[in-house]
Amino acid sequence: MILNLSRDRLDALMDEGKLKIAVFGLGRVGLPLAAAWLRAGQIVIGADIDRERVDMINRGVSPMGDEPGIPEAVETFTKSGRFRVTPDLIGASRESDVKLVAVPTTRTEGGFEGAYLESALRSIGKGMKEGDAVSIESTVPPTTTEKLAKGILEIESSLRAEEEFALAFSPERIYEGRVLEDLEERYPKVVGGVGPKSTDLFATLYGRIAKKGVIRMSSVTAAELSKLFEGVYRDVNIALANELAKLCEILNVDFPEIREASNSQPFSHLHRPGVGVGGACIPHYPYFVTEKSEEYGLPMPMVALARSTNESMPQYTVEKAQRALNAVGKGFTGIKIAILGLAFRGDVADARNSPTYDLIEILSGRGSNIIVHDPLIERDAELEKMGMKIVRRLEEAFEGASLVIVATDHSAYRKIDLERLKKKMDLPAAIVDGANVIPKVGIPKGIYLTGIGIKTINQL
């Protein structure tokens, strides 16, 4: 019955470590969220339909070894008994006071894909008790909590939102590689409820883990939009950077140099260009916004154009590769191409929606032998389906390569020794640095180096 507890009583319950929290979905958002609440002293039940993941976590092993603090939390709190995981979502809902929903959401050609969310909500509703609290952290199109989630929960539970259970939206605000730091230290938590009681309750709850405090939104839809607008802002600014970088190439100047100078002015926040935008977030959020705006007859040409620009970058990169090969007197047919980086962003082992997949798709059928290198990803099911090999040794990637395309800004690529690796290549060879990581000093003979927004270096 935490909905109607006083602030003092709710704080006392958390001080005593007796609050039972269920986290639904134990991926890159849910598992860190569970860890944050465990570190805050609460009892956490994890709920996930992936039985292999459930068994792994219950053994005290984290499926996210690349996130600081997560493996230690999983090991420590499973051993202490304060954290257990189950595939029984209804049971997890029945046993808990607070339900935090962090299941995957995405978008297909038909629009928003929320099957996992709807399924989780139905299970949560079946197990809900009067006075329970539900917060959605999965990113959704605006009005989803009010128009979809609320109805499912009310039907399944026979309870009324705001009066008999709390319902809010509180978006995840994390950057892979430092998720726990973001949750606990770096950002305030945004909370918007379906009514003031729901907002107040979750503001109190989240205030326990977010040291930067809580931003109370006026409505649940406002909270949903705050997350989407963060992503749209980045997408639009990356598209701008890509356009400006193309001009720099024409004028044979370096965009990174200009970006640094421009951003010394506090009102300039130029982003970095690249071969595309990946991850579970940014490629989808603009569509969540534009598809909702279209329902009201409101065109959003800037948002749509930015998305189109970023989606075109893998094709643009391949066109640069074609010109670079022409410069070394070669074509795609019969050559070996090494693509450096499968992850969608540097120094993470996450390839969701990576532009590397688009690069491979565009290059396939051109008669080349393509190999992918990534220092953090050992196996990838999508690559296996495409018949592509992934390696973790740069020497193997460079062996016999006539073309190297850098797609991801892994730190390891900033230390590449081209003088040594060129001996492995089929010279003359071309390098297309789409991430601006290859050291530009001392490019050896036989290499033609170009990239997105950088000067071309011709050492032929």
C-alpha cells in the first residue's frame, strides 16, 4: 500500500531496506537499474523472459561485464539473497511493491513496436495489488503511458490508476560504459505521473538513488517527450555535423580542428560526424516524434531531414571508398575490405543498429571479401547470418587488405601503428577513416588516407 504512505513512512521503509522492487527486463537499462536499487539497500526481484539470462544472473554472473560496478553488484547481492531473478513476471509483480519496466522497445517499418512492453504490462497487471506503483523506463512515443499502459494495467488489475495504484513515466538517461555513474551521480531523474500522487510517490522513490535529485514534470506525456527530445537534439546536430564535414572535405580542411575552435564559444555545440548513427535509441526516437506529429497534421521537416541525412551516411562512406580505391588504381571486385568497428559507438560491446551492418549490406555483391574487426565483440549473430567473419586481431584484419574503413571510434584504433600494419596490406591501399581516429602524422608510403570531414593524405 505504498501509494498512500506518508513521505516519512516511505522513507522509513527504505531506511529499513524493506521496500520490494521488481525490475522487468534485465538488459542494458534494467540490470543497472536493479544494481542501483540494490546499492541503495532495497530488495530487488529481477524479471526477464530470457531463461538463460535468468540462470546466469542467479549464479551471480553478470551478462554485462563491460559496465563498471554491475558485475560486482550482481555477484554481491545474489549471494546475500537480496537479489534474485525469475522468468515469472506475474509472480514478480505479486511479490513487489514497486514495478519498474525496462523492457526493449523499438520501431519497425510499421511504426512503434511495443510487443514486449504490452506483454510485460499485462503480466504486471495480473499480479498487482492495491497501493502498488508502476514506473515505465522503456522509451515510448508520447501519450503511450496514458493511452496504452494505463488501460492495460487497469483492465488486468481491476484497479484505477492514481486512485488505487501509482503510474508514472521516468526515462532512462544513461550512456553506455558509465551507466551506474549516470544513474546515481551524473543526471537528475525525470519523473512524470498520471496524476500528482503518482508523481510525488516516484519523486520520493527515485530521490533515493539519484544524487542529482529529481525533476518533477507536469504530466506523464511531458516526461515521455523529454527523453525523445534529448535524442532528437543529438540526431539533428549529428546531421548538421555530417553536412558541415562534407564541406570541409571539398575545401580540404579538417572539421575536427574547426569544431574545436567553434566550440570554444559557449553557444556552439557542434557534434562529431561519422559513418552513421546506431544504438537502441537515436535511430528510433525521431520517428516516435514525427509519427505522433503526423497524427495531428504537423510536419516536422527538420527532424525528418536530419534522420534522412544520418541514414545516408553509410552510402556516402561507400562512395568515398570507391573514390579512394580509384585513387590507388583498384576497384571493389576481388579485393579484401577490412571494416574496423562493429559496435555502434566506441569502447562499448554493443552493436545494436550499428551503421556497420549498413556498410556491409551496401558493399555486399560487389565481389569483395569483407572482414570485420572489433576489439570488444567476439561473436555476432547478425554477422554470422550475413556470412561475415569477425576478428579481434588487427593483424588478421589488415592481412591482404586493399581497403580499410574505420566505422567505430574505439580507443584502440587511435593507437594503430600503420607503419607496422602496412606490411600486412596489399599495397597500394586506401583507408577511409569514418571515425577520425587514425593518427594523421607519419602516414607511410603506399597509403591513401581519406575520411569524413578530414584532409586527404596521399602517400602514393
